[in-house]
Amino acid sequence: MHKNNIKKGKAPVVKESPVQPAVKQDIAKEVKKENNRIYLLLLIFSFLLYGNTLVNEYALDDAIVITQNQFTKKGIAGLGDIFTSEYFTGFFGVKKDLVAGGRYRPFSVATFAVEYDFFGENPFVGHLINILLYALTCILLYKILSALFINFKFKFKWLSLPLITVLLYMFHPIHTEVVANIKGRDELLSILGALGAMYYAIIYFEKAEKKYLLYIFVLFAMGMFSKESAITFIFTIPLAVWFFMPQHFSMKKITMVLLPMVVATVVYLIARYKVLGPMTAPIANELMNDSFLGMTGGQKYATIFYTLGVYLKLLLVPHPLTFDYYPYHIPVMQWSDWQSMVSLVLNLGLGVVSLILLKRKHVISFALLFYFATISPMSNVLFPIGVFMNERFVFVASLGFALVLAWVLTVWMPLKVKNASQYKNYALSILVIVLGLYTAKTIARNTVWKNDFTLFTHDVNISFNSAKSTCSAGGKLIEEATKEGNEKVRDEYLRKALGYLKKSVKIHPKYSDAWLLLGNGYFEYNKGYDSVIYAYRKILEINPDFEKVWSNLDIVFARLDSPDYKIKVYEELYTLNPNRFEPNYQLGVLYGKFKNNLPVGISYLKKAAAINPKSAFAIKDLGVAYGISGKYDSSLTCLIKAVELDPKDAQTMMNIGITYYNSGDTVSARKFFDKAKSVDPTLKTPN
């Protein structure tokens, strides 16, 4: 091999001597056999690394896209809704502007719907599909790298740049979030679509057959409709060809390859606009949806570069790993913090290195440019993405890191270690150690992704300063504590839950979900009504229309026989939101039924009925209150309206009959007694 070409990281120019056709066929067959062995090996390695996820359940965001997604649970019939709705709509039931720019990633959710149609809720199938997609990704990656580095020669075929790059990429534990979490299929399908487009682009550059342009369009569209970050391959594909296939590079071919990718992108953007509207749509003013909320510009960018440093650290040393990088596991940083400055200098330094080596078309230059290009959409530098960082955000970019490490082992090291046998021993030893550590970490990490309980209660010990992690752990502990059969651990789990949730609201005092769970936890632990109401009140001070508080109060007060305490609570909550239906209705019932103060009860019930004119039970109770007060005309007006709203309410029909009877109209009374009896034959009507 030409020594200077290796030093430059460039493909050496190899002059081929004439080869007989028969010999060429034999060589091709041998290469095909060897590649098939490598493909099989990569498939086996995928199951070695992630086979233990097959016993895992659903976890984390699987609820959003699978188990609690109304569109997914329609199966194939839900595909229309999936492609015409925002990403979170199937979960929430309505479109919500939760994160910057919204989310439109229908293709991966569509695969879940098809899967659900055939297999129902079956996490084994979901995990199996993810493993197979991961294997396919790595096989495709090997095929691409083999084509790009075809002119590179290596001392040992099993220590080639393409193979070692793929192995380092495949085994890296930072990928566990993508593969072990079924929801991570959006990342898998996105990279598969982008790599598929890259593969056929390479073939097109060699053969110039137009059918490959169609393949590029279809695959790139699949990638974009899975996750929009695939768009970075519009830059990296021509970059790779320019670096490693100069003999095929031409502006005409580049244009022909980019055209179907640009068309696919435009199709995606049009569909996205039709569903989401402009990308400048407002987002919820909530820290969990905008991690930079309340920061100055300096703090924001100091924190961004801190996270870019964390990514590099996790690529070098993937420990500890966590699902949660929300505030404030990632702290608010200042430019006076050395971590941010070191990360800034390091990232700028790597950028400068990539540009210095660009002219020489060095492998390191390509690897760094690939890394920066593919991480840029998730970096928060170009635009906000709603969260500081996540391990899945470097799923594609980590290929650049693997390529650098593989270049050191397969290109740089042979220059430093002249003895071939010695080099082989050194390289294999390093590889075995690195891949062994990666394997152990990956397999162990997969067990943490078993389900929400294992994930939340494990990672809260890592992300212990995160409002989200402490809230998630607390909520899951309450859920487990109240399950039948867990009586022995109930109090222990509830105490832990309360501790986590107190910390969560201390970190983020306006975190409504954490306050709600804290109130629920107090109720389950010791029926501490004052503590429950304190937590719920905190939520209503932030959001007076927070639905779950009002519905939970019914549950909390169901077994509390203290009208005075309930009145005290609802009057306090009334001051926070006097135009809310629930406090008006509850106060109306409490004053009328339990305190026998009909004038006050009627005033509240009238307001409740005005707020919600379709509430049959509020109008019915108002009618009863009027009837007891002797205001029969008003009573009849309300009760008849209540029956119109709920024609199957036999008891209200009975009350109408009684009201007519009390007002002296026995004919009408008998008519409604008979109606009540026809609806519910078990009712006893007056003679």
C-alpha cells in the first residue's frame, strides 16, 4: 500500500493488471461468500447485544405511540388519522403544541398500527422488529462503507476500516435507547431510509441507471416521514462521493441524485405544513417542553455547548446512561463554567481539524464533518428542539466517532507498528477489550429498559437533579404501591414516592404533573387531606383549569364524611376559578343537601348550570332544590330540561311526577310516573 496515501487518509490509486473473466468470477464469488458471512455475523451480534430485550415490556414513550395511542389501536384503519395528525394527537386526543415546531413522524407510528392489527399489544414482536431493523442498518452500513473504501487496502481482511467501523458502531451502548425502547423505531427507520438512499446513490454514480433514482426517492421519503433529521444526508451523501469516489463525481450526477431527495423533502414539508401549519407555531410555556425557559442568551448557549461536550464524553466513555437529560440533570451553565468553555474549544478545534484535512480528503475530515452535520438538527444550535439532549440524538452522529476510532485501528496503527503480527495482536486486543466492555454495558442497560418501573427507579439515581426523572419515579412507585398483591411494600414505595415528588416540585415549583402525583401520594399514604389539597391548590394557582385536579377531588372526597371540610376546600378553590363548573356544582349540592341552605345552594347550582348547560345532573339537582323550596314552576322547567338531556333518567321523570303532584296536577303527575316505570320497571311509583 502506498504509504503517503495512508498518511493522508486517502484511497490509494491501484493499477489493476488484466484479469481473466473466469478468475474475476471466482473472486466475485469469494467476495460474496465473505460478505454473506459478515452479514450473518452482524445479525448474530444484533441478537447477542439486544436479545435480552425480547423479554422486556413496553416502556417510556411506548405509551404515546402504541399502548395509549387511539390511532395505533385502530390498526390499519388508523393509518389515515396517523398521516393527517400531529405526532402526539393519537395519545392526547387533540392537537397540542408541546414542543418547538411540532412533530410529524407518521411512518414509524404507521408501522406500530400495522403491527397492532396483526399482533395486538405484543412487546415481544416490537422488540424483535427493532433488533432486525438494527441488524439491517448495520449490514447496509457495511455495504456502503465497503463501496466507499473499495480502494483502501488493509493488512488483514478482518481488520478493515468498513468492518471495524460497523462493529464499533453496532456495539456502542449509547444506542440502547433507540433499540431497547420500541418507540426508537423512528430513529431506526429514519437512518435506514437515509442509508438506503445513500446506497442506491453510490450505485447510480457507478451505473447511471435511472431506476436507482426512484429507489432513492422512495427510501429517502421513508426516512423523512420517520424522522426529519434524515435531511442531513442531502449534505453527507454528495460529501461521501466527493471524498471517496472522485472517479465517479460530476455535477450532473450529483444533481440527478439530489433531485429525488429534494423532491422527497418537499413532499414531506408540504404534508407537514398541511398537518401542523407553520413551524413557528407557539409551544407550551412549560419547562418540560422548553428546557431553556427563563435562561438568558448567554446561559442558553453555554448550556448548549455543555451538552455537546457531554455527547463527546458519552461517545468516549458511555457511562452512566439515562433516559432523562431534562432540567436540571443538565444544569443551567454560564460561560464562566469551565465545562462549557472546554466543550466550546474542543468542538471548535474538531471543526478546524476537519477543515484543515478537507483539502486532503482525509477520512478524519469526513468523519468529523459527518458527525457535525448529523448532530446539528438535535444540537439546539440551529433551532430549539424542546429538550437539552438525549442519547438517541447521537444515534446517527456516533457513526462519525466509530469511523475515527476504526481509522486509528486500521490505518494509523499499522504505520506505527511495523511488525504485522505485533500490530494484529495489539489491534485485536484493543478491539476485544472495547467491544467486550460495550457488550457488557449494552446487555446490562437493556435490563434497565425492562419496563417503566425498572427504568424510572434506576435512572432516578443518575438523573437525581431532574424534575422529570424524580416525578416519573414517584408516579411509578405510587402505581406499584397501590397494585393488588403489593401490600407488603406499599408503605415503603409510597414513602419513596413522596420523597421523589417533593424533590421534583422543589426543582421545578410549577410542575403540575409532579404536584398532582404528590397530592395523590399523600392521599394513598395516610389520607392526609390537608396535604392533598395543598398540592392540588398549587396546581390550580398555576392552571385553574387543570382537569385532573377537579376529577381527582371527587375520588379523594368520596369516602370523606365531612360536609364542612368539603365546603371549606371548594370555597378556597372557588376563589381561584369562580367560573369553573365543579366548585359551583359541589358547593350547590353541599349547601343544599347537607347544610339545608337552599338559597345559597340554588345560587351555586344556577351558576353551574349556566357554565355547563348540557350537564343533566346539575340541572336536575337545581330542579330538585327548586322543588324542595316550593318553586314548582322553576323546578319543572329544570327537571324537564334534564330529561331532554338524558331521556333514560327514570328518577328525574319520577321527580317531575312528584313536582306535578305537589302543584296539584295529578294527571300530569300520573303521566310521568308511568314514563318513569316504563324506563325502569323496578321503580316504586306513588299510587
